[in-house]
Amino acid sequence: MHRQFTALIHWATNSLHTVSSGKVAVVDGTLPELEVDVVDLVHESYRVLVYGGVLHSSRVLRLMDLGVRGYVPETATLPVLLAAVKSVAADGTHLPFDPASGRNYVPLTAAEEVAANAYFLNDEELPRSEVAKRLGIADSTLRNQLASVRRKLGVPPQASRSAVSRRYRATVRQAAPSKQSA
């Protein structure tokens, strides 16, 4: 199916390649086997942006759990699409909604936010016990705080650390974009 912005997406992904250390793939959101295609591209180390269709937020969040970095509905404007491509190319995320909406989201406590920031936003991906040591708390305390964060984000307990990190990063960016300076 031909997309209105196909040439611009191609131009944006090629010109922004120098900004990123990985490859960007823009996938048609109307494909019948979307999840299969996404998993294949993620395994090939692509940063995946889904464009098109009007997907329910629960499906978009499932795609994020599979490794998708962003979603842009077909109703979005060209500047929104290009901003999403740029964000994904720069190892960021893009969602047209607050990932916590529709989940009876409860704000994180100060301790949960500190724990989540240290564990999920740390590029080193230190073991939980090391993060707990750096925070000056017991490993079991950190484990309980992170379990609470997962619950509040609506992430299943068996989800990988990287999947929870993506969801948390998207939530933090959507909730307070001005705090994302570093």
C-alpha cells in the first residue's frame, strides 16, 4: 500500500542515520502480520517506528513491549511524523498518548521514582543488587519498589527489564518532557 509520506520517511531515515548508531525501520501499521514483522526487525537491531492505521493504545503498548520505539497514527501531520522519526533515530521513543492512560494510573512515590530512575534509566544496566547498594537501600527494598513501579505502569511481572525500561522512559517523557535534559 502506498503511503503519502513514503519518500519523506526514506529521506528522513537516511539523513538521520548519521545521528544514530543503529538502523531505523518505519513499518506500515496496517499490515496483518505487524507483530511478526516487528519482532524480526527488532532482532535485526532496527529501531522500529510503526506508522499508519489507527491502533488501539493497548496494541501500541504490546508493540512497545516487543521492541517498537514509537507509533504515529495515519492521522498525524507531517511534522509529527518527522519528529517521531528523529526521536527514534536518536534512540528515543514517540507515542501519541500517555502510556499510563486508561490504566487507573497511580503516580509513583518519591522512593519509587528514585528507584525506577536508577534502575531503568541507567545506561549501564547494573544488576539490581548493585543499584540497591548505590542507593543505600536493601536489595529486597529495591525489588519491592520496582515491583510496585511495574504494577503502576501496567507491565506484567514476566516482562523483560528492557521492555519495562522502554515503557518507563516513554511514561517519563510523556509526563514531563522538560525533565528530560540528560
